[in-house]
Amino acid sequence: DVLGKNVKAKADVELHFKRTAGQGFVFNVEVDGEALERANKPIRINMPYKPTQLEMQKTHNIVVKRIDNLQAVIVPNARFNENSKAVILETNHFGQYHIEYVSKSFADIATYDWAKGAIEGLAARDVIQGTGENQFAPERAVTRAEFITMLVRALDLQAQRGETSFTDVNQDAYYYEPLNVAKDLGIVQGTGDNRFNPNAHIARQDLFTMTAR
């Protein structure tokens, strides 16, 4: 079931997993001699990893990137587990991966010790990008557009959809594609009259409803 409904019960399945140069690894599956591009469901990978002394100070900055058509795509759910001393990720894509240390921070979060690690970890995974000029604005309220963008990026949600039907959302908006994904998956339904009200501050009830969905 993980490999897909088209894989026969008695098919010859071979799993290939090997380390590559640096901190890379390749994860492939062949069925009857033919390589699969992706699995039907996410597969959990535990890759033993020994961080450097610098990396051990901020393990939240250890990320995994998947090489897709010569482009590096971050796997948002990947993390380093200090108990197992391994990088853990879930993916349904086979192919080449690379472990990296990505350090990103913001000048205005220095005094927010309780939140700094989480903010930097999400920034390292491109889930958040700040408000510009090396600023995060930690005490500023979050808009509906900002939250749904962070949610879709953090969970690496995917969906096939054309154009959104919300009349107050422009195609050139940074949140246009994440909002399309969220609507297609039933996470958002709008505020009525085909509107999403993207720039309004998100209410706690809406935040938790979207997250639960």
C-alpha cells in the first residue's frame, strides 16, 4: 500500500539506501527493475548523524534538502533527534538528499529566549521569512494570509488546484499558492461572499480551526 496500488503483491521490490559525498544520502526503490519516483504514503527515515560542536549548540538549524531536478528543496519536517543521534524525516519522494546546517536569525528576537530557537528553526526551513531588513516583529499580530502561508509551508502540504475563487486575493500575492492548497484541502473556506479577508488579523478560533483541519 505504501508503494501504491499498482504494485503487485508478488512483485520484486528492492530498496537501495546509501551514503554519498559529504552529508548526503540516496534513497531509492525499484519494483521489477523499474525505479519508482515516489511512494503512495510517507516513509519515515532515520539517518545516523554526528553534529559538529557548533551544530550541537543549535540543532534546530540542522535541515534536510531533497535534490529535485538540480534544485534543492527543503524537507520541513526533518529534524535532529538528540536521543537517537539521528536526523529523522518523513517523505514519499525517492532520490537524493543532503543534510545541512542553515543559520538564520533576526535582529529583534535576541531577548525572546523562549521563542528564539523555534523562530530560527522555522526560518532555516523557509517556513517564515521575517518582515524585512532582518526583522521578525515578534510582538506584531499575525494576519490570516501570513498564518495560512506558514501552516502550508510547515506541514509541506500539497494539492492540485487552478485559481482561487476568493475575489479579494490577487494572483501575484505571496500567499496565493499556499491559499490555493489550503482551500483545495478544505482547511479554509473563506469569510463569506467569496472573500478570504487576507490582511485581517487572525482570530484564535480561526487559527485553531485551520490547524485542526
